[in-house]
Amino acid sequence: MLNTIRHGSASDLPPLLIVHGLFGSARNWGVIAKRLSDSREVIAVDLRNHGESPWYDSHTYADMADDLAEVMATLPGPVDLVGHSMGGKAAMMLALTHPEHLNRLVIADIAPVAYTHTQLHFIEKMRAVDLARVTRRSEAAQQLADLGVEPALQSFFTQSLDVANQKWKLNLDALEANMPEIMTFPDVETQWDGPALFLSGAESDYVATDNRAKIRSLFPSARFAKLPGAGHWLHADKPREFEATLRVFLD
């Protein structure tokens, strides 16, 4: 079972499940999850090979959808689901393969298509950190800075660092081996016609206008919105606007 961090308590509204992106964790969503828990229970998960969840050699979207379905089966009734980036693809796969668990779907800055970029260089940067010399996260962040990693990502990556045990809470070997799978999206013959919002950062190029036909072929009821001034990390760039948009759509 995936590790979860729970906020708030059950209410008349469906539980809300939040799924992070590549190299992320449930902890990354703490502030937004706590704020949204004023009206419902909010559960943030660590995906497999991330955070406190189990490690596996396999890291496919079918795997991740099955993992999410296992968590959702423990919750009362269909749930609302928010997924960012890789977590958004996992959420889409869940909707297409386990629709009985889902009420509403929000996909943050990702499309069900293959991407040509890779994240392997970030794995190389994390491996290059000399963890034996790290006694606090700031020291790891400084090493990442020296390796050319931008400040926002230094903070993001070091949230997945177990300083006491001098190791990453990321299965870097599995993520490296499965990077081609992570960058694509499976061919799926089914559709999910429930309410779906595809929310993008206005300054991000992850969801192109050309992707909308593919999205609508899988999610016929899809709606589209953009957050002005936000990039791919739209929930970090514009947290209050992101939160407000979720409330309007989900509530």
C-alpha cells in the first residue's frame, strides 16, 4: 500500500486524493492539502519508488494506477483526484482503468502523450551529491547548486532526502530504468466521460493546443483552463490561484 498523509476529516464532500509528479512526494503538497481540508478529507500519496512508499523495479502507469486504486478502495465512495505531471498521467490511467473509484478529475499541466525530453540529467545530479558530507538539507542544496541545479529544484529535490540515513527517498535506479515509460503514455482503448479539468500553467509548454484532440478522445467531457503567470509547477508558482480553481471545479 502506498504511504499517505491525511488532512482534515470526512464530510459530505468526497475525499480528495492528490498525486505528486516525478521526484516529488506527498510532503510537497502539504500547504495546499491542509488548506483544502477545511471542507473535506484530503489525502496526499507517495507514489511507488518515492517518499515513504515501497520500492519496485517496475514503474509503469498501469502499476501506478493499480496502486492508486488500492488506496481509493479504502476510502468512502468515489473520490476526487488531482494529479500533477507524472502523477497526472497516473491519475488519467486510473480514470481509464478503474473508473468506479472516481468522481471528478483534475490534471495539472500534463497531457496523455509522449514527451521527447528526459529527466535523466536530474538523476545524475542527485547521484553526484556526496551524501557522506551532508548533515542538513542546506548542504545538499549547496552541492546541487554547484552542479548547476536551479534554486527551486534544489529545494524540491532535497525534500526527498533522508538526511539522518544519508540516502535519497527516491529509487533512482528504477526511475532511470523506467524513464522511457514515464515519458510516454500507454495506448488505451477506453474513455472516461466524467467531469475532468485540464489545468495548465500559461507559461508552460507541456500541454499544447494540438494535444486537446487526444485529450478529448479519452476524456470527452474535458474542460481546459490556464493559470496566468504560472509555469509547469503551477501549484508552486500560483498556489492561491491553483487552490481557488480547484475549489470552483470540485465543489
